[in-house]
Amino acid sequence: MKRLILFSFCTALILACAPKGPRPVNPSATAEARQLLSFLYSISGQYTLSGQHNFASDLARYDDEVYEMTGKRPIVWGSDFSFNDIGEGFERYQHAGPLTITVPFDRPCVHTGLTVEQGRQNIVNEAIVQARMGRIITLMWHCCDPRISGGGNDCNGSGVWTMDQGPSDEEWEELCTDGSALNLAWKKEMDSVIPYLAQLQEAGVPVLWRPYHEMNGAWFWWGNKPGENGFKRLWVMTYRYFTEKGLNNLLWVWDANAPRVKENDDALPYELFYPGNDYVDVLAADIYGWDYKQSHHDELVALGGGKPIAMGELGQLPRTVDTFGQQPSWTWFMVWGYFIGGHRGAEDHLNLVRSIYDSPRILTLDEIVCEVGRWRVRDSR
């Protein structure tokens, strides 16, 4: 039989009983963040939490699809602070769910009329609701290149997916130099999301925070900068800036792409971009195209030296649930939006999703109940 997870999101009681166990990299982390990290350590090697990404323009759609297919809800609820896609051809970037346009592949692809501020507030409001239901919240950010946005959140999708037009070495140095014009534009952009994360902190909601995902690929403006003076500097700079602003509810999730050799779409080895264990709580990989090599799992385990690892984004779920037994340290997975539907109407895909959600290794929301002051796992018998 499957296990029941006993979880308390009763903020006052959690604060009254300071949790013991592994410490987040932020020494001022909230009790809720500490409790969540301890929970991830406790399940590592035994269970994997189910998760689902939802876009700002329809924050429950893909959760509802999971429920329609399986009769269960995932534990991890994810969304994206994203950007306002302006200019012509915005539909080319619909797959990533920009804040101000309709859900990917809805037709017609149109602007919703929401502002960036309204979209982000909707995400925060929904995250609080989901957290009160026992969900674990993960948030990310497709942020604009500050060279292009000037520190704002308005840019064409090519201002996020810069490909071979990313910052030069000289521009990167300026970005990472405190007080420079480009650095001030970057700070302005960072300041635009800090109040929303602060609202979650005030509500007692810890966040699995995974900025700058897939940095070992060449497609985003923050990517393809290996070495000590590359991406590592940006990560550490961001960590310090956010913690200095008093954001203590964040667990810092460093989320690379699964390494691959693919023409015009390489993802370089993890270690070239890893900022070090002093700045990372959880290591994660994004996996698409059924690329479930054992090395993607094992190399993350080794790099983190025992820190939890996760599947930050999935396209296709593993072809068999046995993958989770062969790669036992994944603490959660999160399917990227519309991928959960697979080939609509295909019986084999439906059966796969059901088999994973029914697996004893995979934990779902129906197995969470509230207990005073802590998370733990018990035998349901």
C-alpha cells in the first residue's frame, strides 16, 4: 500500500517548533523553508513528489487535466513570473506561456489584456490558495535580457531566447559589476518580482525558487557562460541580492538542462555552471524527449554531495515507472504544462500517466493530511 504524508502548513505552530535537520544555504531561512527542505531530504531515495506546471493565463488548467486522467492531484504546483511579450510574432514564444498572452497552443493566440503586475498577482494569490491545500510551490522566471528591456519586463521573446546574440564578455562583466549601468538595469528587473515573493513569505509559503533554468544551454541570455567568471557570478549575485532584500522563504533550486550533444542544441556538463554547495539547496535537471540517461541523475547526486535533486521540468514522462526505481534520488518531477496531455485520446499515454500516478514510489496530493507542526511519512495500514 502507498504511504500517507502527514504535513502541517499551520504557520504559527511551525514557527513555535523550530524544525531540526538539514539547513538551507540562507542562514536566515524561515521555519517553513527549513521544514520543507527537511522533508525533501527525508523522502530522497524513497519517494518522488508528483508536480505540474501551470501558466499565468489559466492557473488550474493542467492540474485539472491530471485530475481528469488520474483522479489525483499532483503535490508540487508550479508557475512562472515570465514577461510581457511585445512586438510582432509573439505567438512563436507561446510555448513558454508569457504572462500576457493565452495558454500555449490555444487558438487564436492573443493578448489577454492582463498587465504583468496583474498576472504576477494572480500567480501569488493562486499559490497561497494551493499552499493552504497542502501543495508545495515552485516558481521560475523567464526574465528579459536587461540589455534589451532596460530593467523592465517588456520584451519580444527573442529578448529571452537570445541564442547566439547573448551578452558579450564585456557586457557580462558590466552586468556583474555593482553600480554599472547594466547592473542597475538588472537590479531594477529583480526588484520587479521581489514584492511578490515577499507576499508569499508574509503568508508563510516557502518557495522552491528556480531562476535562470537551463543555463548550460545556449538559448537563454543567461546561458552558455561556463567557468568561474560566467554564470556562477550571476547566480551568486542574485542569491545575495535577494537575501539582502529579506527574502528568506526561498529554497534555491539550481536547474540545468540534462547534458546532451545535439546539433545547434547542445547542453554542456553540469559542473561548468555549478555555483557551489554554499549557494544551492536543491539541484535539478530539465528532461525532454525521453532523455532519461542514468548519468543525468547520477552526476547531479555526485555534484551536490548529498543535496536533494529533482526533475525541474519534464516534457514526456518516463516510458515506464521503473525509471524512478533506477533513479531513486529524484525528489520531485514537474511536467511542463501542455505536455501532460500527450497525444490527446491516445490510450497508451493515458495508461502511462495513470501508472505513474498510481505507483507506490510517486506521492500525490490525496496522500497529504495535516498534522501539528511537522511533515512525516507513516504507513497507511
